[in-house]
Amino acid sequence: MKKQSFSVMLAAALSVGSLFPAALTVQAETDDNYEFLPRVYDAADLLTDEEESQLLDRLDSLSEEYDFDVAVATVQSTDGVAMNKFTDTFYDDNYYGLGDDYDGILFMVSIDDREWHITTHGYGMTVFNQDGLDYLKEKVQPELKDEDFAGAFNEFADQCEMFLEQAATEEPYDASTLPKEPFSLMWIPISIAIGFVLALLCTMGMRAQLKSVRSQESAVDYVRSGSMDVTRSNDIFLYNTVTRTAKPKDDTSDTGGSDSSHGGTGGSF
């Protein structure tokens, strides 16, 4: 009787235990329904595996520290879609952004189109206002033109960290507080050269004024006043000139963000 009771209890325990793996499997399938792209999505394969891994670690750490999504993506082509609209849509459709307002910033490069765009959303539009976006553009554009994509993306990460650190003080950067470029030593010889040329021109002008006799450009200057009596004069029509200027047409092309929920800047390289 005891052996039969033990068998029944063992069978019941095994039946209950078998339910847990099933529950875990269902949970995993539910999570798989939401596919989130990594913060470095290099579909155009512009980075080496090492560069991509290091950049991903950097952006993950930065995003978690400030609770603000910082991401980079590359594609082969936008298939004819305007770069700004493609980037905004890519951000929205792939669930980038953290918090209720999906705060974040995404740097997108399309290699075949030779175009790039940075889109901001939520709090990102406050952290990176138009002055900040213009400043960011000046920082990443040179590396893109040199096709140093790893350098451009790491510069982007550096600037994002600086902007987020400033925004944490509740006073985001604006035109009056953005960092100024340090004075370059190359301007010293340039300033000396400009000063030398100006001094030379002034000296030559003063020297020219010391001459009392100079040749005249017109023969009239050699005629004594009152010595010539003109008895006949007339005007001869030679030609006329007509200049036409085309009236400019209205330009309705869209170069800004695709909608009011995104901010951004971009360009070509």
C-alpha cells in the first residue's frame, strides 16, 4: 500500500514539474515576437567586426547611463526614399528610443546614395536643438568625406556623451554655450604674412605720391585749356545691350525632418 501511494505521489510530482518547461517555452516565444535591432546595425558592412563590437559596447554603456538611446545604422540604399524620411521611419519602425517618449538619437548612413542623416526624438530634440545639430554636423562631416566611418561614428559617440552630460545639468547646449574651437597656431604665420602684405601696399602707395611728374592716361590732359575750338560735334549710335534675368521658380522640395515628432540634420559625402 505504501509502495502504491509513493508511486502515485511520484507520478503527480512529475506531472506538475512537466508544466514548468512548457511555461518557459511560451514566455520565450512571446519575447521573440518583439525584435529589437542592436544599437549598431551595420547592414552595409562599413565596419570591421572589432570596430562594430567596440562601438556597440560604447553605445550600450552610454545609453544605459543616461537612459537615452544612442544608435548607429548603415544601409546599402534607401531605394529612392528621401534620406530624412527613411531615417525617421527606420527609427520608429524598429522601436528605437527609451522611456515613454522614445528618447534617443540615430545616425544613419546610406553608402550607395552617399548620404547621411541624424534623427532625434523625444528628449533628443531638447538635448540636440538646431544649434547642437549644426555643431554635430561639423564634427562628423570631415570623417565621412574621408570615408573613415569608424572615426565618424566614434566622433558621434563622443559628442553625444558631451551633449548628454551637459543636458543632465538641465541646461542643454545652445549657440552661446557650445564649445569653441581652440586657437590654432597656424594662424600666427598667416597673420604675419597678411600684415607684411598690407604694410607693403601702404608703403608703395605713399611712394607713388612723391612723384611730381607722371604720364597721363588721356590725351585731353595734354591740351591747354582754351586752345581748342570745337566747331562741329555729333553722336553716333553704335549698339545697345539687353540683359534678361530668369524669374526664379518656387522650390517646394522637402529637406527637413519628415514630421514634427523628429528633429534632425544631414548631408552628402
